[in-house]
Amino acid sequence: MFIPMDTTMEQGIPTDPLRTWEWVKYQLGLRGLTIRALARANGITHPALTRARRYRTPKAQRLLAQAIGVTPETIWPERYVNRGKRNSRGKAKTNQGGL
């Protein structure tokens, strides 16, 4: 069965969180890296690095993005607001009323 991938047009990065994580692992593999090796090389634990899959973890997101050659904002745009500042809720802020 074919499942169409929802991707960003510029980078080919899937917007679905599960597929985004698979894309990150694939990109690391193309560069001869694994999550475990990247964690070890940067002095953090494997679980600490894999938390970036579901949670806003600035250090882990930065390490993964640098290893791939992009910014964390490129991989996880929903976790950031304007100018790369981290959004504490992971969603862009919107105007919530007219006052």
C-alpha cells in the first residue's frame, strides 16, 4: 500500500513527527553515523539524544541538526517561533482575540 509522504518542499523533510525521526536517522546513516555514536561522541546518553524524537530538547536537536548539516528549525519548525527562538509549547503563537 502506498502512503503519500507529507514533506516540506525545500528540504524534503517529512512534516509527520514519526517520519521526521526516520528521516533524521536516514540522514545520519548517509553520513556514516548512528544516534548512539553521535551521543557517545558528544558525551551524552543515547536516551538523552533520542528524546528529540518527541520532546523539545535544544541540545539534542542542535547536535542532530549539526550532524546532518541543517538547523534545528529546519527539521522541527513547529518547535520554534520567529528567528529560531524556541517556543516553550512547540506551537507558533497566534492572536487569541481582538482586545
